[in-house]
Amino acid sequence: MSKHDSSKKASSKIAMIKVAPYIFTAPFVIYFLIFFIYPISSTFWTSLCQQVGFAPPKFAGLANYKLLVDDYFIMAVQNSTIYTFFTCLILIPLPLLLAVLLDSRFVVKSDIFKSALFIPALTSVVMAGLFFKYAFSSNPAALMNSFIGLFGIEPQNWLEKRTTTWIVLVVFCVWKWLGVNIVYYLSALQTVPKELYEAATIDGANAWNRFLHITVPGVKPTIIYVLTISIYGGFSMFAEAFTLFNSARTPGDIGATIVSYIYAQGFNRNNFGIASAAGITLLAGVLIINIIQLRITDPVGKRND
């Protein structure tokens, strides 16, 4: 083989090495552009236009963003915020405590409990919603009214008052996603060195101190991850409320969420301009909240550098 052929072959190998990263990343880049950047940019443009149904859009500037003072939208934001707050308040610490308990030697045949707790995550939201709808109906013989009747409490119109409606929705969310978060935490607990617990026990640390100073720091990245997806899931909640009420609109908007507002504007009123503006507002709000949350929780330990 001549020197010319060798150098040509070497050059082609170098060229392939340079091109290879672009080939491997191309599927993700294409997917990201088509299914993320394009929809967001298209939605943002539509939010600046007046578009009803399939009529040609007319540029309207920021007129659609007057929804920020719309009572219906404000109610939806308040409801979504309350729902997100209480679901995070329950679905962050409770699954961690249960995961620690299931991972301990005190629970016999813990695999049975793990499977049982994960079953709700495999259940269709529609089917689960129908169960909760009838379990929390105003009928005195309904499951929950029968249960509270054992304590002398009068039957409740659960889905006709704002407070009780959100109790039902939060219970629904906790029932559905508790098992998923337990699985996350159980996986994270396997990465915490057992030697740390043994050393802490020898030094006289009790169970609470071991949990607080070893378990929590050891699973901190998972806690932050669960918190992040819980914030996203809370503000994007739609199917649960829609199933309970069979509509995006609820009596007195007691079950309104930001996503149900988007659905109602886009598909019930065919006002895609306002629906798009609400979508962009939701995206911006969740991004800001998650950025603040990640800044506070410091997931990569930048402040320790």
C-alpha cells in the first residue's frame, strides 16, 4: 500500500470520527426540533394571533394575554397551585418513609407490599376516575359517606364544594402515584452504603438520626427529581378532574385547572389564540418555578464547590 493510500485512509477515518458524534446525536436533535421546539414556537405565534376555529389567524399582539385578568383563568391557576402544593407535600415525604420501612428488616415479604402499592399506577386514569366519582358521590350509601357515617359525620356532597372537591383530587393523585415514588426511593436506597448505617449505629445514632443524616442526604438527587416531576405533574393535571366531572368545565369552576382552561378555550370555544396564550403562560410559570426550586435545592452541589 502506497503512502498516498495510507494517508487517504487515515484522513477518511479522521473524518468519520469527526462526523460520528453528529450521526449519533441526530435522532435526538431531530426529535427535539420536531416535537418540542416547533410546537412551542408555533403555539407562541398562535398566542399572538386572533384565531377562532379554522379561520386564518390575524395578528393581535398581546391581546390574548388579557386572560391573566380573567376570573376563570385566575381560578384555574389558584386551583392548580393548591393541588400541586398539597400533592408535593404528601408525595415527597410519605413515599420516602414507606420506602425506608419496606427496605428494612422489619417488614416480612415486602415484595407483596411493593407490588400492591404499585398496582394503582398501572390502573387507567379513566377507570380509577369512575371509581372515585362513585365512591365520593353525594349518595348517603356511597363508599366514603358510609365510612364517615361510622364516626357520626353527615353525608357530604364531595364534588359540589370546592374544598371537598380538591380533597378528592389530592386523594386520587396520592393513591395513583404513591407506588411510583416508592419505587424511585427504593432504587435510590440501594445506592446508600450500608457501612454508613453500621458506623452510625455503633456511634449511638438512633433510627431518626440515621434517617435524617444518612438516608435523606443519600437520596437527595431522587428527592429533587420526584419534586421536579411532581411540580410538572401537578400543574399539568387534567384527566383526573375531567373524569370526575365528565367535562372541562365544572360547577362554579371548582375543579378548574390550567389545562382544563386550555381545553375549554381550544375545543369548547374554538378560541385557539387564548388557548395558546394559556399554554405559553403555563410553560413559563412551570419553568420559573422549577428553576427556582432547582436553585434552592442545589442538585449538583455547586454551592459546595
